[in-house]
Amino acid sequence: MKTFETQTMQDVEQFLRYVIEPNGLALGMGFHPDEDFSDYMKKNGEKAFSNNEAKALNEMTSKCFDICEKQNEDIYAIALSIINGLNNGR
């Protein structure tokens, strides 16, 4: 799993792209910023992430929320924009 220095809005977008887009974790439309990563499941019913991976991803998402709040940005709008870009072939 890739690690991120999450300190700027650019870092937030990069992390969200990694989580959502096919060349990363590929959660796509199934991703929601409020979702605990330990709740994501594979099609076969197994957990998608180990406990350590889920903890790290949850911590990175929390940092993204903090950065967005400080910058008066909407993390949900950013994630939706990335998802919409996938749906529009971008």
C-alpha cells in the first residue's frame, strides 16, 4: 500500500485519486469519505484491507478532513468530482 504525506490540498486530491481510481485501490463509486476502511469487503466476502491497512487509510482520511476544514474545502465534493471523472471517461 502506498503511503502519503498528507499536508496540502494537492496531497488530499492525490490520496483520494489513489483510493478511488483503478490504478490505485480502485474503490470507485463504492468509496465514501465517512466509511471506515475496515468495513470494505471483497466480492468473496473477505475484508478488502488488513487491520493495519484500514487503520492507516482511516488516519490518512482523517488528515484529509482536517486539511479540507482548514482550507474551507469540501472533501465530499472533491471525491465526487473524481468519481464523476471516472464515469465520464476522464
